Amino acid sequence: MKATAAVVWEKERPFSMEEVEVDEPRAGEVLVRIVGVGVCHTDLIVRDQWYPVPLPAVLGHEGSGVVERVGPGVEKVGPGDRVVLSFDHCGHCANCLQGKPSYCATFFERNFGGGRPDGSTAFAKDGQALHSHFFGQSSFATYALASQNS
């Protein structure tokens, strides 16, 4: 499906509004129509590569919106639910099971790795993959794909 996203193509360059392709939700994922998103200094330091996240990328990590579709196995939310997105976490490591998801054993890979845990990305522009799943959501777009844990 098509969406509009603010893409970072290069270090220290402005965000560029682009029409992009968004994947359909996979197992455990939700497609959220973004209705509001904040701009945080973290987005800016990543854009400028003070904190290196793979580029080109769709950033944004303070998204809120409405669930449009869900992938197989999603049980926590459904279409029409209003949601505020947060960081991703596995939900089954020792820290997650103790109620400390911000200390998830795979936190950095899930939130700063540039894609899904399997390495795939959610966005593309003219066939070129755009890194995604920033803080588990990449919400600088009209639609975001996020884990149901986000």
C-alpha cells in the first residue's frame, strides 16, 4: 500500500517527504494509520548520525493512531482500536517477563537495527528498501507497521 513518509536519505540532511510502499502486516504486526506524532531530539540526533541507525530510514517514535489491519496471531489489539505506540520488546526474555520491557534482551536490535528482527524492512521507495521499525514503529509516515508489543 502507498503512504507518505519523512525519509532521511543522508546524514545531516533534511527530512524528505516521499511516497513510499508499506508492507502488509506480518505475524504479530499491526498496521496503524498515524494521526499524531511528536518530533523528539532523538529523531534529530539519529538523522544527524550522532547515534548511528542505518540510512536511508523512516524515523519517528512517538506515534499514535488507529489500527487498520493486523497480522496473524495478533491478540492485543484489533482494527479500529486507538493506540499510542511505544518501543518494541520481545515479551519473553527474563526482563520482559519481570515487567521490565525497556531492558529487553533484544531491545537494541528491535528498536535501532533498521528493520524487523529477521532483517527485513517495512518501507520501500521505487524498489529501494528503507530502514524501518525505528523504536519499533517508524511513525514519521501516514501508516506505520509495529509489533503488537509496541
